[in-house]
Amino acid sequence: MKNIKRIDEAVGSVVERRVAADRLLKDVVKGSTSSVEGIKLSKEMAQAFLDWQKMSTYGKKYGKLPFYMLFTAAFNWGLDRYIGKDKKIKDEYKELKAKAKEMSKQQKMKAESLDEKRSSPFGEIMLDIDAAAKQVKLPMRWLKDYVKSIERMAKRNAKAFFKDYGTFTVDDWAEDMEYNFANENKTNEGFRRSREPFTFTAKEVQDAADLIAKAIARLDKVKAEVHDMEYHEGEGASFEISMDGEKYEGGSYDVRPTGEVVNVAIGNSFPNAIYAKIGDKNINQIMKNIKKFESVEVNEAAPRMKTSKETEELERIKKLVVNARKGGMGNRYGKEFDKAKNKAVVALDNMISYSKIGS
């Protein structure tokens, strides 16, 4: 019965579209308007469409289709027989036929694009994300940034991305969007999450990015480079850092309106990983900030602190916690699980630091 109801509703909506198209065509004939769904028509051409819809084989069979579909089909199915011999309407017919051809081409390209997206796992996910974006009531600007962050995650580690998100449904994505938006507004993180004006220049952002790259290069003995810089005047900026040619290995960064540069790539473990501030010049302070959030570098950069068995055990536990995944239904208590996990990671970082003192 549920399926029958849906079919009835669909048929009803189609009939309503036909009635609307008929009414709009008649309005053009009466002189009340000069266009139907954005397509400009003369009174004579509107009457030709009405005659074609009522009398032609195709028009009678498929007349319930939306007007834009009737418009593109009519030129291939005998509309010319209903336009008469007036030169003015014949010229209008030629112009409209060219417009219909272009619309058909665009519709075909759109359909092919959707088919192409559905042919790949990532394409399927993006279609689900698109559907979820239409389902939630969130700012378009924020949603665009959300999609960009998803794309960065997929590029950075495709295997882990599909493991975490490959089974997400449209409802799962919608819930994830709403949760992230609410959480980001609460903590005021990222340039896209704040209404404060972004007053920094592209050069200031570039200087801060270069300084972080130099700090990473010095700490890890690698070649670190800034790439994929995005700067939006008055709105915000972001960039990526590569390590020895491996994109995204050095982190993904957002610049807040306050000037704080945050590594969003480790946001799950450290939601407030501030590596630098716009205007910073002291590379040693940047290195200290990096060490604070990346415990591996802390261990390597502190020669006086030997790693004890207890510390090694704590680090092993921390890795288990960082990689922990919630069992059961993905969305049931998922938010609570993530909050508890973040607290546990921070607590373990403190325990690791304390365990080294005196070793």
C-alpha cells in the first residue's frame, strides 16, 4: 500500500505540472505573460505548442511531461506542422529549435556526469553527500567547505576513508553534517565557522605556511613544501603541506579570523591543534607547538628523556585508542564515543609526558 501511495503521489505531481504548463501557455496566448519556465514565446508560438500537445501523436502520449521536456522533444516530433506559414513565427521557431538543441545537450551531459559519478565508489559517496546537503538546513558556504574537507580526507588516505565512510547512508551524512556544524559553532573553530571578518593578506598567510613547513622539515629531516593554498579575501584561507613529495603528509591547515593556524588533519584527536599564528617569526616556538600535538616528535626531540617500558606501554595504548572504532550501529552514541575518545587521547598524552620525567 505504501508503494501504491507513492505512485499515486508521483502521478498526481505529474498531472499538476501538466496543468501548470497548459495554464502558462494559455497565459502567453492571452497576453498575461511572455514566457513559460523562463523560455520567451510569442502568442502564436504558445498556441502552436498547445495545438501540438492536443493533436500530435507524441503530444497526446507524453503531454504529462514537464514543459522543459516537452519543449526539447517538440522540435523532433512535428511541432513545425503547427506553426503556420508566417515568416516571423518561422524565424522564432528556428531560434527556439537551436535553444532546445542546446538544452538537450546540457541535459545529456548532466545525465552522463551522474552516470560517471555512480560508476565509482567515491562518486556514489559524493552523490549521497549532495542528497544529504539538500536534506539539512545549513549554510551553503559551510556545506561547500565540508565537502572540501571530505575530499581532502579521501585524497590523504583512501583506504582509511572508505573503511570509515564507505557504508554511510544519506541519513548518516546528514547527521554527520549537523553534528559537525553544531560542534564547530560551539568551539568556534576554523575560518569558515566564524562570522568574524578575515583581515589577513595572502602574503601573511603564505609566510605563516612557509614557517610551519620549515619547522616540519627541521623536526622530521624531510623536504616539506606548501601546496594547494586557498585564499578568500575577507573570508579565510587554507593550505596543505607535503613531506618528501607526499601530499597531505604534513597536514591540512585552516587559518582562523583570529590568525590562528590549525592543523585540521588531526582534528579528531586534537580539535584545537594550533601550530602557529599569523605574524609569528620564531621557528623554535612553531616546533614546540608541533611537538605538543605530535607525540612521536616529542619523544625524538627530547634526548634527556629516555623511553621507559611504562612509557612505551602508554604509547601503545594511545595508538589503540586513536585507531579505535565504535562497534554496533555507527550513529548510535557516536557523538558521545568521539567525545570520550578525544578526552582519552589528551589524558594519555599527559600521562606519557609525566611518565618520562625522571626516566
